[in-house]
Amino acid sequence: MKNHIKVNGKVLQTNKRFTQLKNSQKEWIAAELYKLYHKKMKERRTTKKLPPNQRDIVTSSLYAQIQNREIWIPYGEVKKYVFSKTTKIVKSFKKQFPELSEEIEAEHAIKKDDLS
């Protein structure tokens, strides 16, 4: 049991992988990730990938929600999962919010023209 620790009377595996979670847990994490990432994209008014510090904020809030649901998985695994899904999330944002995406891209085009 070298890869286990005891927390609150429960034995937890310290080297658990994302793939070892139950399907319902994986689906819940994916749905929450999409919600949080899309929310942050709307706040920042962007249709591109978030900068690393903003991605870390999304990852941290997702991890806090995971802990609240008492799903145990190392932070590094969650961070790796978020990084692997970033491109797919950005594409889904454009499909899910086409009007908003066009509006944001138009704003950015105007700003670029003003800078020129």
C-alpha cells in the first residue's frame, strides 16, 4: 500500500489516473469543465484559448468542485485533462454560441483596425 494514504478513515490511491474514475464522474467533470471554461471565455470576451494564468484559475475552481463532490484524483491529473481538452472546448464555444463568437471576433477586428 505504498501508493495509498488514509484520509478521514478512507484509503485513497495517491497515483490515481483520470481513466480510473467511474464514467459518471468523468462525464460530470467534463460538463463542469466546459461550463467553467465557457464562462471564463465570455468574461474575457475571447474566442481563443485562455492564457495560462486564466486556465489555472479554471482548473483550480474545477478541482475545488471535484473535492466538494468527494471525488479523489490528484490535481496534476485534472490539470493534464484540462490542457488536453482546451482546443475542443474552444471549438465547442464557437458552435454553442455562434452569435456571441461573431460579435466578439468583430470587436477584436475593430480593435486591430484602430491599432493600425
